[in-house]
Amino acid sequence: MFDKLMEAQQKAGEVKKRLDAITVTGSAEGGKITVQANGNKVVQSVTIDDAFLKEADKEELEELLVIAINKAMEQAENVSQSEMAAITSAMFGGMGGLFGK
């Protein structure tokens, strides 16, 4: 049983490394604001179109940044769930032995 738990912990670490290497993007206003994050939901960069920045007011920028960040976080969550589901599925057969199956 302990071996299975250690294996699960190791697999979780591997998933975290893979998620660090995955880039997701959220954008708003037709790409005038773009946010890149990794699969672990860490924002890597924010890009704002220069022409849009000159015209936009503070409130508009704040609202669109929130939209772009939320889109990137949603994509990161989807990627994370997919990776964890794959690991769980692979481990479930082995973990079933813990429950007498």
C-alpha cells in the first residue's frame, strides 16, 4: 500500500512538471489584451496592444484584463483536470488493490 502511495505522489510531481511546461492563453477585445499562463495557473505574461493602450481608459483596461486572465485560468484548469484525470485513470487499476478489488 505504501508503495502505491509513493507512486501516486511521484506521478503527481510528474504532472506538475508537465503542467509547468504547458502554456495557455486568454485574450480579450479581439486579442488586444493577451494573458499567457502555464498549466499550473501561474501567469507568465500580459501583453496589451500599444494603440489600444493609448485609447483605453483605466476602467476598461481593468475589466478586459480580468476577462483575459479568467480565460487563461479556465484553460489552465481544463488542462490540469485532463492531466490529473489521465494519471488517476492510469493509477486507478493499481490503486484498486487498496480497496480489495
